[in-house]
Amino acid sequence: MGSLKLCLAILLLSIAIPAPSRGQSNCSAIAAVETKTYGFRPAKLSDRERKENAAAMDSFWSLVKRSGPEGVACLRSLLEKQQDGFAVFDEASLLYSLDHSAESTGVVARAVAKTNLADVQAANYVGMALRLAQEGADIEPIANNYLNAKNDVTTYLARHGGYKLDRTAGAILLYGIMPTDKIDEAMSRAANSDVAEVRNAAVVVWSLNMTERSFQGLTALGKLEGFSDEAKHQVRFVMTPFEVRVTAPKYTREQMLAKISKFPEMDRSEDPAREDRALDNSVYATFTNADVETLRESRRKLITGVSNESVEGYVEMSRVLIHLINKLHMYSEYRTFGQ
């Protein structure tokens, strides 16, 4: 009887405490490798150390990929807890490469916002943010992290003729792709930063937003003391009313709205400069106050990636927008420079 009771006790114990599942075992192995792989500062490594750490990261990536859906689920849970300023970006990049589900996209966005910009390439960081925004993620924390980074975030885009992507240009991309109300809220805070570079970038981005709140907020900054000449020039340009003359339009309002709805696709002709003038004039001649918001929001589609084309496209459409605002005499109660 004693041996029977012992057997029953062992049987009940085995039922009450199940053995770890295969998924749990895989995740433990992935977590162990993660711990061994990260915890270094890329900028402080020698060439030999960089190669060694790159090989270790490749092995970690391979392990997660081989683990399939279990690896993805495990990586999500690990990434939510990761605090290392470099590891969060590298692991987020891995997760995003494997899964674009809403759950994973949310985890990636939260992780990227914790990145130490001193440890990653700024262009890669901005590029990841733009892809997440196109997936519908809220990238405001990511943008704020970039704008307020303590290190120099300037980088040069080799694939775009060495284009200089400085803090202002990067901020135009990050905030420009966001809804305009979010821009106003973020810039109203950043324009009062104790850091001059942050303040200057913020007022440039804010001046491009061209909403009633942005004009009101820029007015409250007064004489712009403590801002750079570049920032002052940009703010004064949008805040100073000017006359816009129009001629008979080539296109109707409906035709122009149809063209704008197709952004980022742009019309091309044998004489681009002449066509651009015709398009601009048609906007000024036919659009009403009700179309300003449509034009303002449509600019967001022109930001398609980290490039000078995206920055310049957004800025160019902002030029069209301020001309339309002047043609319609909008926000005149706030725009008093030069009067």
C-alpha cells in the first residue's frame, strides 16, 4: 500500500506541475542569447570588437528567425522589457522585419522611442519611424526623442548626393508625416526648449504647419529673441502677409483636388517649370478656405522616405500653402509682421 500511495503522489505531482512547453524552452534560449549579445555601446568599440559584436547579433537574429512564430512572440515579450538604448533599436528592427501585425508594430514603436540616438544611424532611425507611421503607428514619442536628442543627429545621405539631414530636416520628416494637430501640440512645447538647436528646429517645423494654432503660437513668441537667423527668417516669412496675383486658371478646382488626392504621384510634362506655374496658379485661383485643410493634410503623403525629395516636396507644398493663405487673407489677426 505504501508504494501505491507513493506512485499516486508522484502521478498527481506530475499533473499539477506540467513540464515546460517547447515554446517556453525556445524563449528561454532566446532570452539567454539576448543577454549575452547586447549591453555594449557601438560608438565606443574598436574595429575588432565591432566585428565580434556584429557576428553575435547575426547569430541572435538567426536564432529568432529559425524559431518561427514562437520566436516572434518571444521577441515581442523581450522587447517590451528591453531598456538598452541600442538593443531596443536593433531588436525592434528584427521584429519589424519578421512581423507587421498591429501587435508587433505597437511594440516596435514603443521600443524605438527608447533608442539612444548616439548609438544608431540617425537616417535609419528616421526611416524606421516613417515606415511605422505609414503602418498607422503613433510616432510622436519617436519624433520627440529625435528632436530632443542630446547628441548631434546630423547625417549625410550618400544615396541622395550627400544631402545633409540635420535636426531640422529630420524633424520636418518626422513631424510632417503626422496629423497637424499633433504637430501643434509638440512644437508648442519644443519651441520653449532650453536647447537652442531644439528651439530653432521646432519653430521652423511649427511655421510650416500653418494652422490657426501655429500662427497664434508663433505670434506669442514675440521678437524671436534667442532664435537663429534661419529660424527668424522662416517664421517672419510665413507671418508676413503679401499679395498673390492670379490669372485665368488652366485647371478647375475639381481637377486640382483630384490631382492632390493622388499625392505622392506628381504630374510631369515636357515643360515642368511652366506646368508648375499653371498648377500653382490654379490652386490660388480656384481653392477656397475649405480647401486649405485638404492641401495641408495632403502634404503628408509627399513624405515617402528619408530623402531630400521628401523634405523638399513637403517644403515646396508648404510654399504653395502659404501663398493660398495669403490669397484668401486667412489668419490675418495673427499675421502682423511688416504691417
